[in-house]
Amino acid sequence: MAKLFFGMNQSLDGYVDHMGFSPGPALFRHFIEQTSGLVGSLYGRGLYEVMRYWDEDQADWVDEERAFAAAWRKLPKWVVSRSLNSVGPNATLIDGDLESAVRALKAERDGEIEVGGPELAHGLTDLGLIDEYRIYLHPVVLGRGTPYFAGPRPPLRLVSNERMAEDVIRLSYVPA
């Protein structure tokens, strides 16, 4: 059975604004390795549209960006949306019963499936479907943006912490 985790970069004040800060080189390499080992990604519409950036090569990319794009393109993706009519390469649209669809994904696969997007994570949290929360805590304060937790924080238990690089700490929690 697959493990569902929600992991994002977060500011000290709890926001996940990809325009406010980004991972440094060492953390980006971690995300390349992590993405290469996933069995899939589950996205909400908003984050999926941001991530579509990786669908097409850019002339100014360095080797690490090309490596991430290659890993991301190979990865099966499921996109939860009621407003999209179609999705890009290697992606499947989920527009019906979220709980049944995600339970089936977890049952049919072994390995890790990443959840992308705070709103989607909130819905999956309410359904009891997220197995782990990974917060990549950056030493910045934004004062605005999208919160990591789109609703009340669920009861959690810290299971690990690791200094990643560039003063970023990964905090891993499981439902309490």
C-alpha cells in the first residue's frame, strides 16, 4: 500500500509562497532525488498549474533543473479539479469522488505518493488519508501568502527532524 505525504517549503510564519522563497542548491538536489523515487504525485489544480512549468525545457536551465524536469515528467500525476477539462502529459484528472479515488491509488501502489497543494491536503486530512506531513522550514518571514495548513492544524506527532542544508530543517509529522 502506498504512503501519502504532504510536503512543502514553509516560512517561519507558516506560509508556502513559492514566489517568496525557493530551495537552495542542496535542497533542490534533495527534491530531485525524492521525485525520482516517488510512485506518483497528487495535485490540486492550482499547484499543478504551477508545476506544469517543468513540462517544457527552458533554454536557461542548468543540469539540476533538467534533472528535476526529467524526474517530474516520468512521474504519474493525478490532478484533483472540477474546473479543468484536461491535464497534461502523464497526468490523470480526478473530478469525482476524491476519497474513493485516493483510497484506490493507495491500495494499487507501493511506495510514496506526494500530495501537492494546501487545499487538497486539507481535504485529504479531513478524510484521514495523509500518512505524513513534511515541513521544509526556511528561515524567512513572509507575513502573507498561502498557509501550509489550509484549515485547523490536525493533531500531529513529530517523528523526525533533519537539517537539510541552507539553514532549512525538515520536520516530519504523522497524525497523532
